[in-house]
Amino acid sequence: MARPLQHALRISTSSPEQTRTLGRKLAHLLAPGDLVCLRGDLGAGKTTLVQGIAEGLETDQPATSPSFTLLHQHQGRLLLHHLDLYRLGPADLADIGVEDLIGGEGVVVVEWAERLPPALAGDRLDIAIEFDPACDEVRHFHLSGRGARAGLLLDQLREENDAHPGD
Ligand SMILES: Nc1ncnc2c1ncn2[C@@H]1O[C@H](COP(=O)(O)OP(=O)(O)OP(=O)(O)O)[C@@H](O)[C@H]1O
Ligand SMILES: [Mg+2]
């Protein structure tokens, strides 16, 4: 298995709108087959980030919290497979055919990605979201990943974020 990338990136936001903006920036860089793994406690901002990704992909429907549905799919510039594994049961992943979605024609974004079996999470962009201990609306996004594709995405996102930090 590839080693974790060294060139990790940290981006902080101070409102839900800024988090959606980060999602839109990421969406513009995504390509078919990309896997984005999100980690972070309840209410950290995973779905908010996915809403921005959906906006950036110009999907037909906005992203929502999947609640009891493990998988939501939205057609945009690319097909977005939005998975929320919070309530994952033993047979669920096989039932929805996750193996075929990952690395397929669309992009796969996973909330509670720590519940994805390691065998399914190969090359990927990892985003861990942390609450700021001092400030309610501040979130810290730690981006890293595995594989050459994640390295490229991180480089492009860093460039984009340096050029347009606030928008
Ligand atoms: N900087 C921020 N970025 C994102 N959300 C923020 C921020 N500041 C405050 N919030 C609020 O935090 C909440 C984040 O909710 P969200 O559903 O995105 O979290 P989640 O990580 O998907 O939670 P869950 O684990 O329940 O799925 C929202 O109510 C949002 O308004
Ligand atoms: Mg969520």
C-alpha cells in the first residue's frame, strides 16, 4: 500500500458558507474515479462540505444529510455518490455495491470514512475536520491522502487557496 503523503494541507473556515466555498473549490478539481474520505465528529461540517462539492459540480439536487439512507446520488458535471456510513450495518456496503462505485465514472465522497473497510479505501483524498476549541464557528480541515492523484489534488487546492483565500 502507498505511504501517506507528506504534503498535507491545513485550511480553516470560520462559517458554514466558507466551508461550502472550500467544497466548491475542491469540486472544480475532481475527476472521475476520485474518492474523498471525510472524518470528523457529529456536526463537524462533513455534510456542509459535501453541499459545497455538490454546488461546485452543479448537481441537479442539493446534497442533504442522508440520515437513514446510506447513499445519495446526484448528477452534475460528474455523478456524485454521497455516502454516510454513520449507521453502517454489516451487509450494507455489499448491498449498495460500493466496490463498483469507487474508482468508477463518478466521484465518491464518504462521511464517517473510518468505517470504510481498508481494502476499499486505496488511493484517496483524506479530509479530517476538527472543531476549534475556542471558537464555535471555526473548523480546521486537515487534508492528506494516498497515491499520486491525491498529491496532485492537494497541490492544486493549495495553489487555488493561496490565490483566492476567501472566495
Ligand atoms: N465553519 C463551519 N463549517 C461548517 N459547519 C459549520 C461551521 N460553523 C458552524 N457550522 C455548523 O455546524 C454544523 C455542521 O453540520 P454538518 O451536518 O455539516 O456536520 P456533519 O459533520 O455532517 O455531522 P454528522 O456527523 O451528524 O453527519 C451546521 O449546523 C453548521 O451550520
Ligand atoms: Mg453529515
